[in-house]
Amino acid sequence: MLRSFLYGVFLTLIILAFSFIYVIKKTLSKDLFEVFLSLDKRFVFFSLFSMFLYHTFDNLRLFILSRAMNLRYPFLYGYVVSFINTFGATITPAHVGGEMMSLYTLSRKGARFHKVMSIVTMKTLTGTVFFVLFFPFVAYYIYDNPTVSVKLLIILAVFGLSSLLFYIVGRTFFNKAEKKSGLMLRIRYAFNRFLVATKLFLRKKKVYLILSTIMSVLLYISFVLSGVYLIKAFEQSISFYEAFYAQVVLLYAIFFSPTPGGSGVGELGGVEVFSSFLSLSAVGGFVILWRFITQYISAIVGGVLFFFLFIKDSKGYLLK
């Protein structure tokens, strides 16, 4: 597992390097330093605070679902889980690593695997509610802004094919063949227990599902608001509605991107979308700062926490 994640980090860094070089080369201006100095610090603080709320609602969502399955852990540990999930989502295609990290961090608390699978599955299902609710806004944006939409689709296609090629090559060198003895029996057993627990969840834990769904919607709204406040720090004349609207469109592009954590798509797509709001001297700086605040700072913190836990668990396993 560790080798796969290290390869994911390597691939993400390569994509980010090319993306940042492109953004800087396209938007670099002598006025960039002055633009950063003139930022409204209040809105920068609100942007950072919104990301704290994002992790808080993420923590609450998982906390509620875990209680429904009688899995108990300290509330502060939920922040560790949230940051580590962000790390996993950032270095894997289509954010699948976030779910894998949830399985790892929750399993550490002594829960059986089928229960953890049920919790993680419900977390994913409740998270889709936001995207369903806001889909009409994105559909209208595509209709109303065909030029930008086509550019976003091209960016998604190019980075998607590139990351797929990298992962195909990487699997040849990084993945080991799994032992098949008894593997299918263990998978079948865990899956059957998972189905039983999920049916119980849907039948008798509806209140928990409703509460976790509310937390899921609030966490994505907090994520979007972080970008809204940051763009207001660059240009206060931009309307709140237009900034929110643009952030939702980019959120779709990032979270449905096949690249690790939406890397590349977020940066290049951000330049295309926000060029209509900000001057050339500001848009590059905004996109880079926006991606660091909403994605990469949390991923770095989560990566440090993950490797700390992984080393701690590995030492404990060796001492047994």
C-alpha cells in the first residue's frame, strides 16, 4: 500500500509542477507581488476558516455514521481522519484514495471490516446529494458559457488520458502480485456481512443518514465559500453570487476529474473560469493560492499524519 501511495505522490507532484509552470508562464506579471500585498486579509482569514468548517462538517458526518454503527472514537480523531482522507484523495485518480484512507483510519479503532465498509459507503452516498442538488446550476453554466465549458472538457480529457497512461506504466513497476489463496473467500465473506449491515443502516438508521446528508451538503458549501471569500480578497467588486456560481462549476470539474485530486484540472480550469473575474496579473496568483488553501495544505497535513500513523502501526505489528 505504501509503495502505491508514494507513486501517487510522485505522479501528483509531476502534474502540479507542469500545471504551475503553465499558470505562472501564462499569467506572470510584474504587478503580482503588489497584488498579494493588497489582498484584503479579512477575506483570506474567512477563506481559511471556511476550510476549517469543511473539515469540521466532514468530521461530524463520519462521526454520526460511526455512532450509528456503534463505532466510537474521540471526536478530535475525526479531524485526523478528515485530513488523511484529503491526502488520499489528492494523490489518487478520481479521489478514490479518500475512501481507502477512511477504511484504514476507522479500522484502526477496532471496528470490523464490513461495518467500516458500510460507514464509508454511506459517507459516499450522502456526499453525492450536494452534486445532485446543484447539477441544474452547472447545466445552465454549460449552456450559458459554451466556450469556457468546451475548454474545461478538453482539459479534463487531456489530463485524464495522461494520468491513465502514467498509472498503467506505474503499475508495471510498483504493484506486486497478490496472493490468491483464500482471498476470494475472505472478500465474499466481508461483502456478505457488508450487505447485511447496509440493509440495517437503510432500514433502522434513517435519522443518522439525514443528519450525515446535511453535514455533507454543509461541508461542500464550506469548500465553495472558501474560494468565494478568497476571490473577494482579490477583487471585492465581484458579486457573491457570481463567485459562488463559478466555484460550484469548478468543484464539479475537480471532483469528477480522473487526475489525482483534480490536479492540473483545478489549476488550468481555474485560469479559464476566473479570467472573466480577475485581471491577468491577479488570476494566476489567485488560482495557485486557492488550490493551496482548498486542497494542498490539507493534503500535506494529512500526508504527515498518515505516515506517522502508518509507521506507528507498523512498529506495533512488528512488536507483536
